[in-house]
Amino acid sequence: MATLHIHDVSDQIARAYLNVPKEQQQRLKRILEETISLCTEASSSPATPTQESTLVYENETIIRHTRGVCGGHACIRNTRIPVWTLVSLRSQGATDNELLEEYPSLIQTDLEAVWIYYQHNQDEIDQAIALQDDED
């Protein structure tokens, strides 16, 4: 499993991590380590819409590619909320609080996993956003 170093995450995530109780810090650290591990594995064999891949932590899927669901794009947990949608909204100025209000099934940890996933899979997500922009 990967080791999480504070310089590996953005200041925003680091601040969020430091402002939660110890138990949540431990859970977040394990989720981030799993995300980093998944991203490392994905860089050697990237997921495609024709294969299923998941990031699972304590029986909870964080980021998932599932063939036939949302075009095979990376989604959060068992939702149909694509990672690219949240990244796109954030790039348009939406804050984490606004996203959590708009998507009440999400929690802060989901968003933090999304931002880390995006950092490690930027090309994949940017292509999904561009594809959606072309369709609009």
C-alpha cells in the first residue's frame, strides 16, 4: 500500500484532513492511500469503458468504472455521479459546500477522493469533459 505524505495532497485537502476528528483522519488517510494505490496501478494499465474497475475501502467503493453505467466513466461509490461532472462544476467555480448541497448523497471524503483521482487521471477526466461539451 502507498504511503501518504502531506506534500502529496493539495493544501485544501490537507486543511480538511487536519480539521476533522482523529477517527475521520485515519479513515481519510486509508481512503487516500487506496486511491493513490489505484492510481498507480491505473497508470500501468489504464481503465477503459469496456472493463470494470473499482476502488474499495472497508466494503465501500469510492471511485468506480462500470461498463454500461454512465458511459463507463469514473463515478463515485454506487451513485451515477461521474467524476468529470464534479470536476467540471468545480472548474466553473463551485465550492465543495455547494457540491455537497447539490449532491446530498455525497460526503466530503467522496469529494476529496475525486480531487485526488483527478490529479492522477487528468487526461481521462478532461477527455470526458470535452466529449460532453461536444455533445452539448
